[in-house]
Amino acid sequence: MTRPASRLRITPGGVLRGHVPVPGDKSVTHRALICAALAEGESTISGALDADDTRATAAALSSLGAGLDWHGESVRVRGTAGQPKAPGRELDLGNSGTGLRLLAGALAGRGVGAVLSGDASLRRRPMERIVHPLTIMGARIAMTDGHPPLTLQLGHGLRGIRYRLPVASAQVKSAVLLAGLAARGGTTVEDPYGTRDHTERLLPEFGIPVSVRAGEVAVEPGRLRGCDVVVPRDFSSAAFMIAAALLVPDSSIELQGVGVNPTRTGLLQVLARMGARVNVSGERLAGGEPVADLHVEAGRLKGTTVSVMEIPALIDELPVLMVLAAAADGATVIEGAGELRHKESDRIATMQAGLAALGIEMSVDGERLTIPGGGFRRGGDVDAAGDHRVAMSLALAGLAAPEPVTVGGARWIATSFPGFAERLAGAGVEAVA
């Protein structure tokens, strides 16, 4: 991969037309890599996301004894048959909270001591939410003031538990389920929030039966078996292309093979209320996940209200939704957005500052956000605060601003969406050193 640009300069003026490729799903790629590395035999992962975050997870798995051969979007993995080796070094997960949290669950109870850490941003993210249930299961994990590095110590094995998620976190659910595969007795996670279900869809592909009932998911201890997995195109990445086409007049694009897992696509329901022209067709299954083709056309949007119950299915898309809301007619209210403060940055604060620089004063009342709408008033310089989704969202704001916009911190986009700027070059996005 080439070295990512440090800034994006946006000078709107073009249009977006035709097929726009979307990278593989980041969440599914992380999970497939981890399952394949713990499995017996070989696995092939097709359509994988080749980005900084997933490469960091792959490097950690290599240090644990898995063999990984990466060729573009295809990865061949030789598993450890559930017996990873001691890594002999600190495992650096870079900027990937998903990689670190899921790997902590996957390694717990497998007789391996390890230290899991990452970059400065990841070392600020809360880890008590996964350490607490894993400790109840019998894992011995030391933290640093509730943050990484996490030190997994050798213990006496895990026991299965019933655990109710205290927050809407698919990462916590997945960490507990993966730990349950190496525990004594069954493990059940109660999920009252309807968080994304990629792990429970993927485990049967690797030979692990999963019981899914209303509001809960359960697994029994078992051995993962190597298999072939097809990763869908990432809906969260597609969301930026959808937003770009909606914002740039006269645009009309096609996005093919995009994952439309209902736990991920809450944005589509919100956009429908806003009057967006997004057509979903050709739904089918790939690797246990529903995928479809999307056709998007530019058009005027209107403000709406997003309820707290909708947040889990669009948590990663909230920054780009704020941009669309700023360009819409009328105000948009987003309820229950507090979890945004615990991402790669405080996304409420960073988006509030970025929108303000472009003339949109988003008001914040606890977890309630109000974006006035009416369109961006000016261009200017904005900073992504080391957050890939903020960087891409503010770049899209530049497409709808009346003057050029420069986004600092664009190199972080490579963690999830390499090639982002190139896909939007026709609309006026330029990567600069």
C-alpha cells in the first residue's frame, strides 16, 4: 500500500457517475481473520479489506503462530488448531479497537500470555467493558487505568456465563462469545440493543453451532474448522459514497455487493425519511451475510429525528449523517449519541468543531444533538483529530461547501478505506502531502 496523504483538499465542481467500488467489510474481515487463525486447517477469505486496521490484526495473528498469505483481497490462513503460541512481543493493534477487543476474547482461556496494545488513540479507549465479563469468566487481565495495554495472564481456564450487555457494543458481545468457545459449559449473551450480529453469522461457517433467540445468542465450547469465507462490501464505507452522491448535484452511482445486514443499515431508514433516492436491489447471501446492489441519485434532503433505539444500527454512520443533516432543509435531531464520545476520537466534539468551521452550529445537550440544516456557509480548514470517519465525513462536507475545504489528519482514512480520495476525485477531492 502507498503512503497515505496527510491532507485532503476539496474543491467541488464535478459529478459522480457509474459504478463506484467499495472495499471489503472491516468488521467481517477482522472476525474472519481471527476465527481462521484459531481454526484447524486452512481457510481462504475472499473480498477481505486490505487496510491498516485489518493488517494490524493479521500481524498480531502471525505473531501468535498463524500463517497468513495476503494477496490483494484474498487471504489464505493456516490456523493454529486452537493452540496459539506465546507471541514473544507486545501485540500492536494500531488504531483497531475491534482487533484488540475481539482478540482479547479469542485468546482468553487458551493458555497464552500476551500484551495487547495500540497507538495513542487506541490507548485512550475504554476496555473495562470487555475486561469485566471476561474476568467473570475467569480470565486474568490487567489494564492501565481502564485502557490498553491489556496484559492477558495465564490462569486456570474459563467457565461459561450468562451476560447481559450493559451498553450497545457488538465488540463486547463478540469478545464474550469467542471466549466462550474455550470455556467450560455454555455461554449466553443477552443483547437488548440489537447490536450487529456478524460474529454469530460467521461462527457457523467455521463449524460452530450458534443458538439465536429473541434478544440473546448462545454458544457451546467447540473447535473452529477452516473454511472459505466471502466478505461483503462494507456498508459503512458505502455510506460515504452514498452521501457523496446525495450531496453532489446531478450525481448517479451504483454500489455492488454491499452488505445490507439489518443490524448495520439503519442509515437507509433514516435517509428514506429525509427523502433520499437510494434504491436497494438484488439481495442475496454471501458468507452468511445479506448483500445487495445500491443505486443512488442526488436530490434535496429534509431534516428528521433519529431516536435512541435507532442508534445501534447506524452508530458508525452518525458523523456522515451529521454532514447530510447540515446540508438538508430544516433541522435534524439525533437522540442518544453519547457512545460517539468513546470512538477513535470524541466524535461529538470533533464533528461539532468541524461543522462550526464551515458555518454550521450543532448544539449538544447531553446525548442529544441538533443540526440546524440549511447548507454550509463557508469553506475553510478543518481537522479530523486522528479519526478516519471524521476525516471522510468532513471531506464530504467540502463537496457541499461554497468554498474550498482542507481536511487535516487524512492519513487516518487508510485504517478503513484506502483509495477514498481517488474514488471521489471526479467530484473535487484531492489528496495532498
